[in-house]
Amino acid sequence: MSQQEPEIKVIMAKKKGLNTICTHTGEVEDTNYKGAVSPLYISTSYAYENVDIKRYPRYFNTPNQEGVCKKLAALEQTDDALIFGSGMAAISTSLLAFLRSGDHIVLQQSLYGGTYNLVAEFFDNYHISYSFTKGLTKENFESEIQENTKVIYIETPSNPLLAVTDIEMVVALAKKYNVVSVIDNTFASPVNQQPFILGIDVVLHSATKYLGGHSDILAGAVCANKEHIEKIFHVGKNLGGNLSDYTVWLLERSMKTLGIRVKAQNENAMLLANYLNEHKMVDHVYYPGLTTHPDHEIAKKQMKGFGGMLSFELNTDIDSVAFSEQLQLIKPSMSLAGVESTILSPAKTSHALLPEEERQKQGIVSNLLRLSAGIEDIEDLIADIEQAFKNTIK
């Protein structure tokens, strides 16, 4: 009597999962040798006769550029994306695509120092007026909107104090006043937050950070619908902020592990936040995953994970410079979101361009340290911090 073969049912997923998108979406097919990874096309000169696309690197349409943009758009669930030479190139190009002389922009108070400096130092030259909110409530934003307001710009979680802005509230205001909503989604990454699904028009990233993830790539990204991407493209092709194809290829490679990297960083950051929150040498911890964080409920509503970034204030028994120098595993270093854990003083680095008065107003004090959790074993990270505390007590 023959045994009946078991019936195998294959259920096709309606939408690809995160790690599948990271690994496969946007791959450039190797038609010559059938290699497992995207080939690298480094040409800056392409044929223009008898071709479907007239390719040129500054037009964001080389094979590798197109591939990584497909991956970005799939991760943020937007229609399209563009990749730039830096996060600031993505930010400046996008803002100039929607702002003209005589226009006005509303920006949240707590922003990356480079963005603040771009607006405060250059927008007056172009007769673009601007207002920074005094807080993150609906009233704070709405009170700054004027008849000529064209853009509302937010960053959530914010750098460096991890304040969380209610995205749906901002979307509602943008629709009410018919303005473009723009978000810097760098700290969250598409793994933890997808603002476009919540109604945001334009999503920006410093791809140097989580998208690259290995502290060896400088890049920026913009994700939006086709209409908005088209506007940004027309400005971008003239400003020339495109990314070299070799770096594009490295970015596409790095993004394959985005999902698993961010998951590990989320877990480490949560454990570090709880550890530091209980430590006698720490006065305050800023991390949206803590129930004590004032924006915890908003973060729960709009984020899938709380991210790999946290900040904390040392108490007066610890010198912040000496503490950082005592660390052996965690690197005192600029930037963030690499696989290695890093720490820095925002007052001396990311927000050094802000006037002292503005830094104090935002709560960026001298004893504040920003920690980017890497993927190391949590026991080793905690041991490193503990020995640094012991060796720097005054």
C-alpha cells in the first residue's frame, strides 16, 4: 500500500516582508554572468540614440541609482525616491523645490543643527521667511502658520533629545492649510516609522546613518509621490547633488541588512536606556521607549520600534569629557547609527552651529551625551559604561 504524498500549500504574500525588500527589491540584474549581487555600472557616459532612457549620473537615472531608489521607495511605501550625496543635500534640495522668494516655512523647534543652520544662515538671502515653533503641540504649530506658508518641516524623534512629534497632527494641519509636510525620518529609519503611510508628503533621510549603517557611506535620500519627486528632481538636477555610483552600490549592499541591524539596535537601546535610567550617576535619560518619556504614548502610536538612539545627562559627580575618554568599546565619535556603538556631546558636535542661547533653550546642555547603540552584545556595552563611571567619579 503506497503512502500518499503530503499536500503542500504555498501561500503567496500580498506584500513582501521587510527583510525581503531589504535583500531583493531594486536589485540590478546581472544579465551577463548571473551573479548573485547587483553589478556596478560606473560609466558617466551613456548612449543617447536608440535607447529608452538617456542616462546621466546628475539626472539620478543610472542603473545603480534607479535600483537603490526602488528599494528606498519600497521601504517607505512611496511612489518613488531620489538618492543624494548627503543628508543635507537631500534636505536643501527638497526645501528649495517647494519654497520661493516670498514664501514661509514652519519648522519645529528641536532640529538637527545642520538643518537649523541652513535655514537661519541662508534663507534670508533668498527672501524665504521662517518660524520655529515654541513646542510640539498643535497650537505651537498652528500659531506659526501664515498666509504665505508653503511647508511644515518636522523631525521625529528629534536630534538629540528624542522628542516625538505627533505626525498625524502635523498631517492634519498641512491638509487644512494646503501646505507640503516634510519629515526628517533619519533617527527612526523606515524600519521603525513610515511617515508616508501616515500622510506625510516628503520623507527625508541622512542615508549616512541607518540606511548605510557601517559609518563608511555619505548619502541622503528623499521619498515621496511622483508629483513631489518630479519637483525635487528638477531642482536636484541643476544643483548637482547626486551620489557617485560606487557609493550607490555600497549603499544598496548595506541596506540588505537594514532590518536585522535596526532590530538589534532597538533592543540594545531599550536595555541601555533602562540601565542608565536607574544609574545614580545619571540625572536624566531621553528615550521614547521609556514609559517615563513625555511622548511615549505618541511614539507607541506611530512607531514600530523606538530606535537605537538615546541621550542622557550626567550628574555633577561625572565629567562628561573624562567619562567619554574612559570608554573602551563605545567610540567617542561623530555621526551615528553604525553597527558600532558611538557617543558624543551634541553641544560640541551636531549642534555646535547653534547659538549658545538656542542650545540652552532646547535643553542641549554641556553634560548631555548622545549614545548611538550598535549591535554589540549588551553585556559588553553595559560593562564598558560601568567601568567608565567608576574611573571618572570626581
